[in-house]
Amino acid sequence: MDQTKSYVFRIVRDSSESADSGEHKIESAKIGILEGTTLKDIPTGTTIEQLKKALTVSKGANIHFVKKNEQDTPEIKDLTELVTDEMEIVVESGTQTVYTIEII
């Protein structure tokens, strides 16, 4: 039985942020390699908490983790869950970019 779990990151614009750059994306990653909309070489066993701390996002944006293909589900609160598959960045207006994760 496949017990792989897939997650999606939601980066949502914080409308209270006055110095908003207008961009809502992942700007850099201290874990893995960010190439366009792909995070490559994420080590097997990386938790959501570890990856969340390793990502820098646009000013006025926040990261939220939800299960892949279940965008209406609440944010995953268990930050000890292992990261898999892909990330999705969603701006409040509905604009979205999908970030694929490649685990090594």
C-alpha cells in the first residue's frame, strides 16, 4: 500500500502589508535548488517545518501547506509531516503558480 503523502503550499497575499511588492512567489530556498517553478533536490525526510523555514517568499506573502488536489482543505497543522510532490502558490485574487518538488 502506497503511503506517500502529497502536499501543496499556498502563499497568500497579506492585504494588511502596506509595502507589498505585488509579487507573491518563492524568492529563495535554503534547502534544495529553486529553478523557475521547481524546487529540486529536496532531501528525503524533509519536514514541512524545515522547508517552511528554509523558504523566503515575497514581501506580504505567507506559506500555507495543504494536501495536493484538495485546495479547499484547511492548512496542515502537523509540521512534522514529510514534504512530497508539489507546491502551489495562491494569491488572494486567485492567481496561482504551481511549484513542483523533486525529492532526492
